[in-house]
Amino acid sequence: MAGDWRRPRKGRVAEVPIERDLVVESADERFCGAVVDWDKTTVTLEDRHGGRRVFDLTPAAFLVDGAPATLVRPAAASRGPARSASGSIAVQHARSRVAKEGRIYVEGVHDAELVERVWGHDLRVEGVVVEYLEGVDHLPEVVRDFAPGPHRRLGVLVDHLVPGSKESRIAAEVTSPHVLVAGHPFVDVWQAVKPSVLGIDAWPEVPRGIPWKEGVLRALGSREKPGEAWRRILGSVRSYADLEPELLGRVEELIDFVTAPYVVED
């Protein structure tokens, strides 16, 4: 009984091509889940509770139907064209374009980092720069300084853009044919990350008067500081599939707006 009794004799271990929704178990039998993502060196599994773990693609690291297996990346042709994190077809070996006149502004650093994480490739191909406002209160001043016009469009992504909010009043003040303000309903962009990606059932409700990020961490029993927590949250996002559709649609809308061809009137 010495050694690993599950390993086939003479070291023969089946190689199983990775495919989405393939159910596997870690060799130590401590985690079982379906494949949701993979890259050159790792595979991400999601269990039936929505919890996710990342495993290295090492030999005989998994069990498939109870038998030891080595997961291998499928042939490139089986996955079709390479995709960026946003789901668009990746442009291979393309250099970043010279920045266009159009810009996209987001409220804060976390918003900018999340947009870069998922849409960075697309934005570099299109030559669109993303900057942050440090708060929506600065938006009217930013719009005046930017001086949008027929050949200089401005897109703005705003948190908590719901009817009757301060954000909605400011958005109405600056919106024009050359300025598009699009927003999601979340109090903070953290909420745009699906809870299942982080292994939680839902984002906690935070009472008014309590700083939202600190309130969330307290409710989750975390001792992390907001900056530490954000690095973990951002690191869990692999693609657009990890984000809520309320954010996905708004960012795509803004990119289309600032990159759309200009109509030359006679």
C-alpha cells in the first residue's frame, strides 16, 4: 500500500482535454467542481455552492470519474478565435493606437482598474483612454475642461445612477449629444463583481451612515483593509463572465459611443 494507490501502474495517467463544465476532483479529494476557466498554467473550478479555486495544471493533479488524470489544454482550434477578457475577438500582435480625442471617465481608481482588467485589450486596440474623476461631484468641471464637441466625445461611467439620486441630477446637467453618462445601480463598483466569484452568497446590505466598503468587510467578518480586499476581489476577476450584466452593458455602450464614426454633414 506504499505510495499513491490511486495512480495506475507504470505511471500511466490519462490526459483529459480541458473543456468548460467538465467536472473534476482535486487529487486530494478536497475540492470537486466544474471547469469555468483556464489559461496556460492553471484551471479554475467552481463547486455546486458557487465557490471557486484555482489549481496548477500539474501531472495527475485531478480525478476524472474517480480515476487519476492530467488535465491538458485543448488544441487551439477547438477553442476558436482567441478572445479577450471582454469576450471580443483578440487582435494578435497589435500595437496600441494613438489615443483618440474621445475619452471615458470613471468615478475612481477601483472602477478604472476593473475596466482595465476586462476591457483593457479592447481599449488599447481602439485607442481609448480611461481616466478617473475622484468622485462624481467633479463631473461638471471635467466636462467643461474637456470641451466635448462633434469630434470629441466624452463617455462617463457613474456608480449608483438611479432616479432621484445626486448622481442622476449631475448626469442630467452634463448630458448632451457629445456626452454620454451611463451608470449602474450599485453603490460601489465592488458589487459589480458576482458574489459567487468570491465564494459568498450575496453582497451584504450596509445601513446608511456606515461607509460602504468598511461595512461590507465587517459584515463578512473580514479583517482586511479596503485596499487589501480590493486587490483580492480584482484578482478573482478573469473575464466578463465574472461581472454583473448591469455593468457590462454600460461599459460596452460607452466604448461604442466614443469610438463610433463621426457623421460629416454636407
